[in-house]
Amino acid sequence: MKKSYVIIGLGRFGTAVATELSSLGNEVLAVDMDRAKVQAIADQVTQAVAADGRDPSVLRSLGVRNFDCAVVTVGDLGSSVLVTLSLKEMGIPKVVCKAQSDVHRRVLEKIGADRVVFPEHEMGVKLAQTLAHSNVLNFIELSPDYGIIEVAAPHSWLGRTIRDVDVRNRYKVNIIALRDSVTGEINVSPGGDHVLCSSDMLIVLGEDQHTNAIHSL
């Protein structure tokens, strides 16, 4: 189901969020004090307005209380706190904020932000995972401690069944799917009798400390 979003702050991150949400068919209101930024995005979202999002009366006049979610991407701590407080007082169901530091994050969480993101940090984590583990094709972070990776079947597992390897008990991870690197065929939720071979790419779910341990096998 499509939803309505208000994006406050049209830096690179805010612009990317706004345009992507709009491309997915959602209603998007983009707000920034910089008229040039507003004009640049006007044709790519439902509505773009040059206004000061720190002013509660401005937010009320824009009807932001009727939106499903607000994304606050203004950079400095003071401005993001003012905007977040106003949005929470208006009763918006979900407020997502961009933070620049751990202190910034703690302040935003303290005043009620439903989710705080570090775009640069999160991208850095994903890049580091790719660089550090050349046999990992994909990495998806589900939380700070859990993720899903796609990794080549360890050499020591080849020729053995999933049951024999005892992946869940011995390695504390779950193989949720297999992808044949030759044919591209996907085997969702493979059975314990499946014999692992060199063409098997494992889609593995687990805590990062356990999924990372698979790389050294």
C-alpha cells in the first residue's frame, strides 16, 4: 500500500530519499529553505515547498500531521531537534531522522525519534564487508548485530549434506536459500539431505559474529 511522506531537508541524502519514495508511487512532500534545491526536485515529487521546517506553524500550514511518516535530514543538531520535536508533538506516526554523530543520535532518540540513521556509517559498513570478504557477493544488514550474506560454500562443507554439517547447531546460522552459481536456480529453504557442491552459493542468516566466522572456513 502506498503511503505519504514528508521529507524535511534536501541535501544529497534527503533528495535521494524523496525521489526514490516518489518513484515507488508514494505521495511525497519535500521541504527545504533553499529555493534552488526545491526547484531542482519539484518535478520529481508530489509537492516541493521552500519553507523553514523548524517553524511549527509552517509545518502545520503544510498539513504534515496528515502524513504517515516524516524524514528529517537537516544536518545540524539544533535544527533536527527542533523539527523532530514539532513533528512528534503533531502526532506523526513515524519520524525518521538522520544523525551526524553518536551524541546526535542519543539526543534524537531521547526526544522520541522512531528511527535514527547514519547514512555514511551504514554505507561504510557495507563497503567494509565487501572489501574484507571477497567471497561474499551480497551483504544485507538487518540490525546492528544481524545480517544476511550470500557466500560461497566453504571448501570443508563440500560433498556433505546440510544435516551432516549441522550448520545451525555448530555454526549458529541458518541457510535460508541456495543459489546455483552456474544455472542461477534458487532453492528456497533447502532440506537437510541436500549435498553441498562447489557451485552452491549459500544465503545465510545470523548474527554478524557467526556469519563472519564462515569466511575463515
